[in-house]
Amino acid sequence: MEKWTSIEIQGERKRIAFFLERNDELCVEDRELLAAFNTIDEKQDEIERLQSELKELKEKQRWIPVSEKLPEKANRVFVYMKNNYIIIATYFINSHVWKNDHGSNISNVTHWMVLPVPPEEEE
């Protein structure tokens, strides 16, 4: 199977568009080519959508340095500490304090990450 350059593909698209504008009947090969181009366009749209979705997911699941940003609400998050521990903690905005789930203050937090969405319960 011969691989076409993007310039050749653009030329074929223009040629087919010309016939369609004149309401000319397309031959079988051109109809197949048009269907292939439409499939390529749909797949390119899907790829762009998935790339955008992947970018959003990566952004949600990254370690955020505390020097860059702190949690905006007192939600439980993963925290990474200088001693290489990872625990779940809450940042209290008003008092500027990190606390573990037992209510004890913790220090040396360098990064934090939003907790993943819990699994859906099966019925």
C-alpha cells in the first residue's frame, strides 16, 4: 500500500470536493476515498479530544509543590513529606496548618495531590 504525503491528500480532498460541488457522480474509488477521509477526520477529532482529556487527567493527578499552590479547601489530600513519607492529611487554610487524620499537626510537607475518586459501589 502506497503512503501519501499530506500535500497529495489535500489535493485529493480538493479534487473530490470539486466533483461534489458540481453534483457529479463519484466513481467507486472516489466514494471509498471520501469515506476514508471522513473516517480520518473523525479519528483526528477523537484523538484531539482524548489528548485534551489526558492533559486534564495528568494535571489533576500530579504532585503540586506547596511553594506553587496550597489546597483551597480543607479537603483530605495526599501529602509528600521531606522524609519520603506519603500520608493523607488536611490543610487548614485559616490556621495555615497541615493535620493528619488523627488531628496531629505535621510539618515538612513539600508536595500534595488530590485524592483519586473512590470506586463506585457495586450493587
